[in-house]
Amino acid sequence: MTSEKSAISVSNLTKRYGNLLAVDGIHFKVQRGRIFGFLGPNGAGKTTTIKAILGLIKVDEGEIEINGMNIKENGKEAKRSIGYLPERISFYDNLTALQNLSFYAELKGSTNEECKALLEEIGLGQVMNKKVRKFSRGMIQRLGIARSLLGDPDILILDEPSTGLDPEGSLLVKEKLRSLNGKGCTIFLSSHILAEVQAICSDVIIINKGKLVAEGRIEDLSRKLEIKPKITISLDEKPPENILNELSNMQGIYKVEGKGSLIEVTCEPEVKVDVLIHLKKSGLKIKDFETRTPSLEKIFMKCIKEGS
């Protein structure tokens, strides 16, 4: 495999549990410096794939590389650059948040000062000396995220990072991930909250029943699956029928609907501006407009349906 530009490279990954084929020969690459969403319905094989990438389970077939290093041959060195948040997190509940984080920091070669700084950043600064047994589910999740950030990893692998978080916590985590990505960190996250994935991820990988069904940039998948954006334009008067017909005949436009003083246009992303220009040149006054991009939920559902 050639993976000079890949943070994670997976080839022919196959894992069986008895008669169950959990992961069925999947291939994908996660480019460095990008945020990838890893999606699939329950039981699709996402957590199994993540555990395989981390070398936590033995696979039946396939090769996995982290930053060009094969994890079978250089597992310890390859995993040194990874921060990991598992789907189910556990800590020593008789220890404080700081004591728990300091324990893992020793294993990572990090400092106590870094632990305190991370707890502040993740919103646990005021409770760092509180025992974890008194923590809410959301507080434990924040502590898990802080643990994954120890040692300033080049790659973050996060399995359901928003579990248990309130809106404030979710926003804080999203902002932190964007900040880390801006500094070059590669992020690979699995989540069931598709709106959140769409808000932060540039690329997605979708699996179903252990098989890869789609991968790529979100906008490219929209185009490939023919899921088009829609622009709704509010005018100060009902548009003449000939204007609607002219819009319908423009290249890149698939559907035009007039609803009183509103026009709804389904089109290619690059022609949205042309629609507005045409209406303005026709002498119509545009009061407002709104663009609705294809939701990741629609992409996801179509991929799962076609890949079944």
C-alpha cells in the first residue's frame, strides 16, 4: 500500500466473530489534516473497525497502516501518535478527575500541568479535584475527551464523542476539534448525530453490514447521488409564468416551483447565483432568499438503501 499522504490506511479489513462476518473486506484511506465522519447503522461494524485500527482486536484478514507504519509490525510506535475516545468510557471512580488524568498522563509521558490545562479547556477546571463517582454522564464524557487529547496527538479517533453531552458541551467539543484540525490534527469520528457530523466533517465513510457503501467529500456524494440543493427566493410580487419557464430552461436547474411570491429552485450548487442574477435582470425585486443544502441524513439513508 502507498500511504504517504494517509494518516490511516485500511486495506481488505475482514473480521469474523464465529459465523458473523462483522467487517467484510473494506478499504479506505483517511488523508492527513482532514476531519472524517465514520458512519453506519447499529451493527454496521464501526466499533469493530475502530478497534482493529487501534490493534485492540486480532483481524482475520487485511492490512492497517498509521502514518505509513504497519500496526502489525510497528504497533507500539504507530499508536503513539493516536488519541482515542472509546464508545464506553471508564475511570477509577474513587479518584478525582485530575488524579485519573494524571495516571494516564504518566503512561503517555505527559505532565500534570498539561492535565490541568486540558481539564480547564474541556470545562472541568472547577471540578478537577472532585471524585469521578460524583460526576454526571456528560462530565465523564468530557473527562474522556480530555484523556484522548493527552500528549497532543497527531490523530484523534473518537467513537460517539457527543454521548451524554449537553448543548454547551457539544459546542465546546466541536470548537476544540476545529481548533485542533486547524493545527493539522487528523480527526476520525464515529457518530449517530448526523447534523453534527455534517457541521464539522469534510469527508465521510459509510459502512453497512460490514461493507463499505460510500466514501468521499459530502458535496461530492450529494452530486453523485443526485441529491440537489434547493434555493427558496422571496419576491415582492408573484413572478410571471414566463420567468418561471426561463428558469426551468437554464442549465443546471432541475425543478422550479412558484408558490405565490415564493420561488423554489432545485439546482446544481454552482448555478444558485445565476438564478438570483436572472431574477434581478428580469426586473423582480428579491426580498430574501435561503439555501438548503442536501442533509447528510438524506445522503446516509440513500447510501444505506442502495448498499443493502
